[in-house]
Amino acid sequence: MSDKLEFSEQVVIITGGSRGIGRAMVEAFAHGGAKVVFTYVHGSDAARTLECSLRDQGLSVQALQVDVRDEKAVDEAVTMVEKEHGRIDVLINNAGITADGLIMTMEDKSWSDVLTTNLSGAFHFCRITSRFMMRRRQGSIINISSLVATRPGRGHCNYAASKGGIEAMTKALAIELAPRNIRVNCVAPGMIETDMSKDVRALAGDEILQRIPLKRYGQPAEVAAVVKFLSSKAASYITGSVIHVDGGLIV
């Protein structure tokens, strides 16, 4: 099993990789032997610090500033990676934002920003990356969803719609790309200790913990471990699945 979880010489693209779950995935794949290329749009200091830290350990990591909403920028970045390395083995669509608000007061920009970043951004990366994967007749795509896709709360209409779309797109692409031996799966984290969940945990942390069967928040590394497994040869017969990493909160 350990050999199947190794990614030596494989090329892995991770969007939104400078912090939180994205950072944990960058670290996990880099330590697993992969050549990791991760994107960021803001927080260049954090991205460069992560890149330098892992490179100092002798690992292959590259940070690229790419706005996932910009299809031309995405196409250029992915094409550059494929040209430089000659392959793309794994794509992980993790980049995402929130802009919570009640429907009666939500502005069009709050709706469109979340949908364009979370859903269209993943579409842009899937479209160009799948072309290169199809040529080699192999690959793995992991889309990061959220518990909110199936258990939304008040003020989540835009975020829930974007993540519900991610899960539906995952299943559609799993069917479409299976004949070329490309697997497409989805990981839906619950309440993970990241900057993105900080405000929610501060506001309703005790109530949330009471609803989680394991009675604790998840850690980014725990999500990264599941993503790494799904991307590996050990998961070679898994496609079209949505895996919840939420301490049992979905039950």
C-alpha cells in the first residue's frame, strides 16, 4: 500500500495552495515525492514562504500567481506546467472564497464572485488540464467541495450553490473522462480549523462541536491525507465519489 501512495516524479497542480487545506495538501504531496505546482491569487508572502521552506528541504515546489477566474491565465499556466514537465498527473481544485449574506440583501457581485471563483475557476482548470491528461490516457482530478453543499445554513446560498455545482460537475466529469482512464472525485470537508472557518467557529463553536460525533474540529492535514489517497493508485477503482471529511457531521 505504501508504494501506491508514493508520487515520485508525478506532477500535481493544486489551486489555492498558500494556506489552510491547500497548504496542507502542498506539503503532503511534496513530501510524497511529487513535483508540486500550486497557485495563489493573494498573499504572495505566504506563498513564497511556503515555496522556499519546502525547497530548502530538497522538495520540488513552484508557486504561481493565477486568478482562477481568468480562463486565459489558467490556460497559460497549465500549458506552461505541461510544457516544462511533460505531464500532469493530478489536479486539485481547492481555490475558493466566501461572501455570506441573506438572499434579500445579497448583491449581484457577492453572488457572482463566489460562483465565478469556486465553480467557474474549477471548470477552467478541469477543461485545460483534462486535454493534457487525455493525451496520456491517465490522470486524477480532485475537486474540493464542502459540507455546506448538502447541509447549508442561513446566508450560504451563493457558497452552497457553488459547492453543489462542484459536486454535480465532479460526477458528470467522472462519466465523461472514465473512457480515458481519468478519475474524478470530490472531497467535502466539514468544520476544519482554518482561517476561512475562524469567524464561524468563534460565533458558534460550542454548538457546532456538540453536533460533531467526534467532538472536535478537523485539521487541514486530515483532509490532505484523504485527497492524497484519492489521487493515488490505491484508489484506482474510485471515481465519481464525494468523500466527506467532517467527523461524522453529515450523519
